[in-house]
Amino acid sequence: MVLVGVAGCAATIRAGRLPQAFQAPAKTNVQETGLRNLVIPPFNSQMIDRGDVLEVTIVTDFGETKSITTPVRVERDGMANIPLIGRVALAGFELDEAGPAIAAEGITRGVFRRPHVTVTMKRKRMNLVTVIGAVNEPGVYELPAGGSSLLTALVTAGDLAEDAGDEVVIRRPTGGATPRPLQQHRQHVAGRGQAEPASYNAPQPAAARSVEVTRISLANASPETQGAYRLNDGDVVIVTKLAPKPIYVMGLVKNPGEYELPPNQDMYMLDAIAKAGERTMQVADRVLIIRRVPGREEPVVIVASVKEAKHNGKANELLAPGDIVSVEQTPATVVLDAVKSFIRFGFSSSIPLL
């Protein structure tokens, strides 16, 4: 079917001369640009954070040398309860700074004269983050609390899938949390090749908890908004999938029909005609591209030429989702079709009947 009379009820514009408002938006390849836009300052694995479990070794100086080694947890207020010394503020210290800080507190409080204290990291506090949607390996992952970022979560989940859209949604539980009973859970651990058991009192959603929703555009992400890229325990990251409208190729082409736009790639008028098996007649030069523009009742009709598009890139229009590409009948195609029909008819009538 060839479109007839469309130009009479819509704005008609020559290819290569479209106003900005009518042009098809260029696609953003989120696989190439999306993750790069989410980069935040690097995570310091030596920094002590709330919830970390440390191993503190104190070599005393009373009489014969004695060594005390014990695990301690850094509480929510940043304090850790050190044996014999008491509560010491450790959150924010690096590991090599924590030992002298504990030793100084032991001397100030009159517990030791010249203690030697070493601090090592026994277990970093982990956040449980769920990543679903258009990623290669959706699942539930344990990420170091200090390094729990949107970038880390997406990379851990195998990067963005080919059908990933531009938008990422973060659903964050707010309000109180109900601790789960201590039990064994098999979770993915960032940086390790397989799931490992993790025992901890992780929060579980309560009926009264609300959810805070943050939407992030990968194309528009910037360092100025990097605070939105940090994740909390219990966050759910949803990578939206592309839902592209197809294009339609019709008229004087060999395989008219509906064709999908490739994800994260641009398609132009000549590409669409090639997908439809090329023109049925080489003299079919006139092409109409019918485009629906948001905010307009009537479509925009773009008049294009195959010959011109082959010699001038600006005339080879970039297509938008939902475009209709119609290779039109012209006087030249009508004459050629008539000649072909005459030749076929004349040839068949010249064959003698047996």
C-alpha cells in the first residue's frame, strides 16, 4: 500500500531541513557512557566504618609481656568497646591510625604505661543490595558498606544488558527495620567468584516501612549528583529495559512490514529501506517519512529522495521510534510498471496455443 494525500493534512518538510523540535533524538549507548557517568571517589578499604569487625591485639607492659587479642565491633555511634580500656572512637580512622589511638586512650585512662596495639580488619560491614532488570546477572549481592555505590552494584551484577534503558530506579526502605534471626544465607559477595554463606542480623522489611524512590538518568548522571549513587543496606536497584517502538516500511519495497530499531544504535532512512529488501524499482526515488511528534495532533511528513540521501548525508534522515517509511509511486514508477506489464502481456500473447 502506498500513502496518498498525506501531505494535505500534515506539515510537510524537506529532508535535511527539519527544525530541532521535529528531529529524531540520537540514541545514547548506555553500555558505553552510562557506567562512566557514575564514577565516584574511590573506596578506601583501610578506613574503619560503623559495623566493621576489627581484631585488636594489645601487648601489655606489666611485668612479663602479655598479649591480648580480641575481636571488637564498631557500633553505630562509631565507638568500639576495647577490653580493659573501654569505649574508644574508631570510625573514620585508618587501620594504622587506630592502634596508636587505642594505645593513647589506654595510657590516658591509666590502664597501661606503654602498650603496643595493632588493629587488623576481620570483616567489613556489608550491605545487602538487590539488582534486577536489564543487567547480565541479576541477583542479591553483598557489597562493602563503604564502597556500596550504584556503579559497584551494576558492575557486580555483570554490567548493563544490551536492552538496558537510560533510567535506573533505586527503591530504598525507610523507617525502622526488624532484624532477622541469625541464620545462614547464601549470597553473592562482591569480588568473589561464587556465592558464600554470610551470617549476620540483616534488616528485613516490616509492614509499616515506607519506600523512597530515586530515579537516575544514566545519560545525565554527573559528579555533582554523586550522593544519589551511594547505596544503603536493603536497597533495590532496578535497571529499566528499552521498550522501543518499531518502524514501518511500506510502499515499493520487496519486504514491507514492521522492523525493530536496534538497541542503542541509530537507524537512518536508507538503513530501513535496506532492511525491507531494497526498492522494487530503482526509479522509485521519492520517500515519505511520517512522524508523530509529541504535542502535535497531526503528523510531520518528511519528503526525502533516495538519490539525494546517497550523496548527501543530511538528506538521509535519522529515524525515530514509530516512524513510517513509505517508498512512493511517482510518474516514473507508474510508466515503468505499465511498460513491464505491457511486455509481460505482449510476450504471453505471442505464444501460440497448442
